[in-house]
Amino acid sequence: MSATSLFNRILHRFPRKKAIGSACVAGPVDVCVIDAARSDCDLMRLIFETRGWCCAVSHDGRAGLDLIRARRPRLVLLDVPLPHRNGYELIQAIRADPELAATKILLLTALTKAIPDPARDWAALAGADAYLPKPIDAAALLEKARVLLTTEDSDRPHLLSQ
């Protein structure tokens, strides 16, 4: 099955609340997706925008940090292997910036297939709020995003243990 037909099948399963990409051209966004895999970015953008969330996307770490600084997302979805800066370095840069430090970060990576527990441990050590393995499970992603955006910062260690 081609990626286009997969996206079309997914799109028809979820009702649209507004046109994809509308009102997301400038200003703050709900979600920034930073992932080198364009297909994963497209899928995550589709998952959130069909539910009315505003998304911005970057495919490299350096540009991703610039995007986060410019768009001030409520949630960052981040993979580990990225060009120019990896996901762990990006998390550390976000946490070190007083204006971005409170941004919620969900680390998503396929690295867990080989090393499941260390990936979660590194996410916690780097400062991520939560972690999900790839491949992306739309229901789990949406639930984790909902929990993150309704959870106080004091609950951060609890989220990573789930």
C-alpha cells in the first residue's frame, strides 16, 4: 500500500474540524513535529490537524529549535536521530532556555526496538516529559498529548514511568 493511500484511509477515519493547515501560517502553534522522516511528520501532522490542532514541522534539529523559538508550541513531538542536532541535544537546549523551558516534550523514536529501557531512561535524563516508541500509534499519541497538556510540571517523572 502506498503512503498516499494509507494517509487517505487514515484521513477518512477521522472527522475534520477545520481545513488542514488553515490558520497555522504564523504565530503560536499547538504542536511542533521535529522528525527527519517526512512520512512520520506527515502522519503526525494529519493526526493532529484533522482534530483541529495547529501544527508546524521541521526535519532537522537546528531548524527545529528555530521553529520552536519562533512558533512557541504547547507540545513538541521529537525524534532522536536528526540532522545537525539530535533529539537529546534539542531537549537540553529547550530546557536551558528560560522562555521555552516549560514546553511539553514528547520523545518518539524507533531506537527502542533494539534498546527499549535505555531509550526511556535517556528521555528522562535529557528532560523529556513523556516517551512513546515508534511505529506511531495514533490513539496512544493523542492520549499522551492530551495527558501532557493537562498535567502539571510536578508530574513529569510519573509520565515517563508509564
